Amino acid sequence: MKLDMKGGDGVWQTRPVAGAGTDASGPAHLHIPLAGDARGSSRSSSIMKITKSALLAFAAAASASPTKRQSPGACPSPVRLDASTNVWRQYTLHPNSFYRSEVELAVQQISDSSLASKAAKVADIGTFLWLDTIKNIERLEPALQDVPCDHIVGVVVYDLPGRDCAAKASNGELKVGELNRYKTEFIDKIAEILKRYPNTAFALVIEPDSLPNLVTNIDLTSCQQSASGYREGVAYALRQLNLPNVVMYLDAGHGGWLGWDSNLKPGAEELAAVYKSAGSPSQLRGIATNVAGWNAWDLSPGEFSDRSDAQWNSCQNEKLYVEKFGAALRSAGMPNHAIIDTGRNGVQGLRQEWGHWCNVNGAGFGIRPGANTGVELADAFVWVKPGGESDGTSDTSAVRYDEFCGKPDAFKPSPEAGAWHQAYFEMLVRNANPPL
């Protein structure tokens, strides 16, 4: 019996909105004006002569060491995060300027003054910034200009070739086989920026959906074709982003996906194998769960505990999943602490099936970000999915239409994945639990 949420039902997606920003495509270069001319001048005897080999050596050193930048309010010295500890007890998730601008524009469209007042508060809540295309790397550097020393910037790294191999709404820009572009044009560029801001702390969620799909959807041809690229790409990301001012969490789906009893061990082994192939990077803290998901943290009995197949899933909420999958990760030899996305799980009992992931109707903002989880393996509650950005379009004629966005429990009408969804944002504010 296959217990992976009946194939595709175990898969959900989230897609951020396309953004804009200043060009952050590479490090600043140092240009050195030379007194005189290479062929000599009347002043040549009074200046220091610089040999060609010396210039080449200097240029190589400059290009290998990107110019360091410090944003106003950043720490006075380089940040060194100890990934063997819970950094969220020291840092607050930063409310990034990109999402803040989306929220502020949304508030202007709300005529109800009471609702607008509540919505305005969302701009001050820490939320992860999604880098989901090569172009959208532009978003990152502008968002680093206002980060206080006690804040940590949350970033989602999300652009694998053949991305989301079991879905339509969130397919990425890179095709299967374009792994070199992923490495050089995406991961390397992000690493350059993180190195330029050594006095700022970063928390990274690495590639939502990717490795979990290889556990439960490997029977699909698209996932079979993507598998080697996923594994090599994620390992490369873990190696290149393994920096002193960074703590990383590898996406691990949620309790309704890898939480099935038959998926716990193979799921943990899949993640651990990639972690080890990356050289067991010191800055990997563990996993991210429920990213863009809807599962409750500690609801008991769980939302689907009364289903006939619940006997085969002992992870009926994310708390149970973190504990049970964490134990499996430990056995597999991988760090097992977790952050949990509670951004949109404020209301339960809305979905017809556990695997329904698209713009769930009736949802509300959930538990605010913070380290007070009550569980040692759970580092923090975080908002990874920016509430108000659509999961996918309900337009059945659209190229990227996914049937899950047409389910009876999906909000309609809904725009393309990543587009701002004003009505949905207002619903999240209205139904927030705890209230805003």
C-alpha cells in the first residue's frame, strides 16, 4: 500500500511574486588609476613602477574577496552563527522591505478603517524573502539596507532545474539539465551577496518541495528526470552557502507528506544523503516544515485524525512531525532541529483533503514568529510564505493552471502563482488567529 497522500495529494506549492530592485548581479570591482602611462612619461621616474604580474595578482585577490558592505544598524563586527544552538533565541526575524511594500500598498486599498489598521500591523511582522528566479536575486540587496543587529534576514532559495516536478502552478524557469546555470547564475550570485554583508545574520530555507518529491512522487517521469539535478543542486547550495553569518534549514515537507509512517525513514534518509554529499556543512541546523502549508502546530486530535487512513500517519500535527521526523533524521545522521511555517495556519478544518494546498478558503494568519515553541527540537515559528501572494491561478484556461487550485476548498477567483491576491490577504487579516 502506498501511503504518500495517494500520490499527488501529498504535494503542495507556494509561489512568490516577481519583484524588482537594483542590480545585484556581481561584486563591486576595485579600479586603480595608474599614474603615468605604461610606455613611460616625464613623471615615470618619480612614481612607483608596478609590474604586470603584480597587477594581475592584485586583481585576482580583489575579485576573490568581494567588497564588504554594512547596512545602517548592522552589527559592528562580522556575525558568526553557531548552528549547534538555537539562533532564534538571540535574533528576531526581520520584516523585509519587499513584503512591507506589498502590504503597505494593500492597506491603501482597504476602505474599512478597522481592517486597514489590523492589516498595517502585518508589515511589521518578520517574513521570509523568496528568491525564486535569477532575476529576483535583485530583491535581496535592497532588503539588506535596514537590518538591525539583532534581526536575522530570512531568505528562501528556490530555483532548481525542473522545479516542482509534481505540479503545474509553480514550475520554475530552469529546465532539467540546466544545473550549471543554477550553480553559476543563481547560487553563486546569492553567495556573493551574503559574503558582502558579513555583519548581517541570515536564515535560509533551501529548495521547498524538492527532496520530498523524490520520496513520494518518484514514479512520475518528470520527477525521475529531475532527481539527479535536485540532489546535486541542493548539495551545491548547501556547500556554497555554508557561511559564518548563515544558518540553513532544508525543506522537509510537512506531516501530511513525509509524516506517513512509511515515509518517515526514506524521507529522512533522502535528506541525510544530500547533506552528507555536501560534506556535512556546519551551518545546516536542520529542516523547515509546513512551508506555505496549512497544518496546525499542536491541534489534538489533528485535522484529519478521524479519517480511515489516519492509523498509518502518526504525525497528525506539525509538533508530532517535528519530533518523529527529527528522530528519523538523527538516526540517518543529519541535524534535526526545525523551524515551522505558521504564516497561514490560523484556522483549521477548512480542507477536504490533507494534500489540498492551493489558496485554502477561509484561512487566517497564524502564530507570530518567535522562539517560544515549547519543544526542544522546534527552534522557532516563522512566516515563510508571504501571506497575500497567490499559490496558483483558478483560471482553467491558463497554461499553469493546476487542478488543486480548482478544488471546492480553494479560494476563487485567484491570480497566477506569486501575484498579489488582495481579497485573500484581507481574508487572512480578518481570520488571523491570534487576532491582529
